[in-house]
Amino acid sequence: MWPCWREKKEKEWGWAVDGDGKIEAVGLDSEIDAALQGCTFDHVIDASGQCVIPGLVDAHTHPVWEGDRVHEFAMKLAGATYMEVHAKGGGIHYTVDCVRRASLDQLYTSLDRRLTAMLTTGTTVVEAKSGYGLDLENETKMLRAIERAKREHAMTISSTYCGAHAIPKLVHFMRFGIDPDYIELISMEYHRKHGRGCNSRRGKCPDPALRELCATGELSIDNIDVFCEKGVFDTDASRRILSTGKDAGWKLNFHGDELFPMNSGELAGELGAHAVSHLENVSVAGIEAMATANTVAVLLPTTAYILRLQHPPARQMIERGVAVALGSDFNPNAYCMSMPLVMHLACVNLHLTMSEALAAATINAAASLGLSESHGSLEIGKNGDMVIINSARWEHLVYQLGCHNQLIKYVIKEGKIVHRQQ
Ligand SMILES: N=CN[C@@H](CCC(=O)O)C(=O)O
Ligand SMILES: [Zn+2]
């Protein structure tokens, strides 16, 4: 038996986690005693007067990269927009250059460090994207770094292939616009036309090659993503790319309606997407389509805050029955690994209540990744992922704007202590 939290007071709750890291019992101390009579525990934590919440789930991150973009932060503060920086070859393109120069080991080392930092802020499940390689070799390198972290790091990771994060710079600049060949190349269309060799002057076709790596067990891709945005991948290109990913059995989880209205909500409904992120410019019809298709809206309050964008209509989504999840959007543009801070921003800027923010950062975020049966709440049979907060009220985690290290006493992952307050 792994850790069991026993509140000393008669009316408080405890949890017991079994040797496989699953929650075995939940209830009042007396009930747990009765249910697990005769069991011995390797570890007991007395959390009297403190709070236990589920491990936080970060539904959207880009954690594999080298080279920060602190220089661009100054440009953006001075008024440059995200797309102006991108169109000049900065932004994602800058990071692509750095990632292409980096070795797999380098990428893994920084990913490992970041995942550990996320754990200390209470995150126990994270979605992690590729998308700074933009060719087969470098997308695979990123996905291999994520795969290694899946095996070696305590964090649970849902991996996302995001080869359609941007049109590669060379292609973009050669054609002065969106290159249909790139869309063809990263979707199955090139493969269908040209057969298995799948080489073009633009490189190798990633999609079938990645499928093969998944089939041999070298990689395990969970989701496919595309940046559905004006000047990047339009709605039709996004549809084609996502459809091929769906054929591969990957869950559709894409960036949409961030800077311009792209009918991404409608597209998500049409394709039965698991999740769409951003949605600052989602339409009413898009919200309806997502509600009907049970597509989770992954909202990223750090991005709208940093880029000074309008905030997504979170209340309207909740009222229309769309499940709202939260993500940190950790990337070189939005350098935030802290879900407690994200929850705070969601309450202040998106008008979520603190309880809604907690649900959005746990069970709804797990649902956006297809993991709600195993993660996101403290129920019997689910993974024993918990955060113990050094306060009688869990709301302090949202209310306090920083210094969460003083609040987070333990982070427990599948029954094991993976972080303890210093
Ligand atoms: N919008 C597209 N992708 C990321 C940003 C990636 C980057 O700027 O490096 C996002 O979700 O915010
Ligand atoms: Zn993103």
C-alpha cells in the first residue's frame, strides 16, 4: 500500500493509494480504517488542517525547444504584434532554427528540467507538442525527446504531433505565401500521390513515416495539432491535415480562432475534435458546434495576457454547455509553467469562478486529452495524483498570485511523493 492521507479530525477525508498507484479508498478516516482493516501502509501523510486536490493537468504546452525569445518580448512590449514578428522570420521560425541545431540530448535535458519545474507547481499530467521541427527529421527528434520523457519522467505526458505549426521559413519565403505543397507534404495526400518513398524536394513526408514509428512502438503519438490561423494554415488546409491524423487514430486537438475568426469551432464540431485551444475569436455557431460535438475548449489565459489579445468568451462557452479546460501554453512566447497562475488569470480575465478554474485545470483538462477515466479527480480506481496545499482553504492556490512554492507542500504522483516543500 502506498501513501495514505489521514486527517486526525473525525470529519475529515483521507485517500489510500495501492501499490499500483491507483486510489484504493476515499472517505472519512473512520471509513478508510474500516475498509482497509489489517492493511499496512508504506507511507502515511498527516494532512490535518490542509487541503488535498487532484494533481493539476496542463492541457496545452510546447515544452521542447532551445533558445529563448526574450528579445522578442521587448519588441512586443513596444507594439509589434505576434504575426508581425512571425512574418519577419522571428517567433516560431526563430525557435525552429534553434531546435534544428539542437541535439536530441539537448532537447531532452531542457524538457526534463521543465517537466520537473511543472511538477513542483502541482502539474502531474501535461500535454506536450512537437512543432518546432517542421520537417520529418526534426519533428521526429522532438517527438523522441517527448517519448523518452514518457518513459523516464514522473510526469504523465500526452504527446501531440504538430508538424503543421507553421509553414517552414524557406518555403514561405520562396513562395511569398502559403505553400500548398507543404500542406500536401505533411498530410497523407503526398503519400497517396507519390507512394511509399514519399520524398520531395521539400523533404520527406512526415505523416506516414511517423505512423510507421508508432507501429513499431518507437513513438506513441496521442494527438494531432495544426495552427489554424490566417497566414498559417487556413480552415481548409487544417481540415485536410486533421483528417489524415484522424485516419491515423490520433485525437484531434488543435489551435484555432486565436488571432482571427477561422471557423475553428465549427471545424472541430464537423471533425469531432477532442479539443480546440485559444478560441479568442470563436463564433457563436462555433460554440454551438463544440457543445454538440463535446469538444473541450482549452483556454490559455497567459497568451491573451502577454499578447494583449481579447479574451475568449469563456462564460458564453460554459453557459452553452462547452467544457472549458485550461493550459499554460508554455512556449518561448508565453513563458509560464505554473497552472496556479493560469487559474488565477482565468478567474480575473476570463471570469471563471475559482471552482470552475479548478475543474478546468483538472477533470476538464484530463477530458481534453481523453484521460478523464484515469486522471483529473480523486476517485477510486483513478491514478493517485494529488497536491497537498498548506492551507485550510484550497482557494489560496488561485487567490495568491505567486510564491506558490510556499503553499504546495507535497506533489504526489501515483502514490509517490515527487515533490516536497523545502
Ligand atoms: N499559436 C501558436 N502556437 C503557440 C505559440 C508558439 C510560439 O510562439 O512559439 C501558442 O499556442 O501560443
Ligand atoms: Zn500552442
